[in-house]
Amino acid sequence: MGQILHASATTTEATRRAIQHSQESLRTLAKRYGINVVTH
């Protein structure tokens, strides 16, 4: 079954999970995934 994303969503559930479990800095992760560091 495919994942349904909000029209303005920029990350998938898997990407968010990877960010949450990462030991890397927020700046590094934001750059890697192309998101704003203040995005919550």
C-alpha cells in the first residue's frame, strides 16, 4: 500500500524516522534531506 503525503509534505515517514534516530547534527541532516533546519 502506498503512502499518502500532504500536498506540501517534503519528507516521507521513513525520512522522518531516519532523522529522529540519527546522531548527526540537525544542520547536516537538513542539508542531506533538503529541508529547513527549523522545520518541525
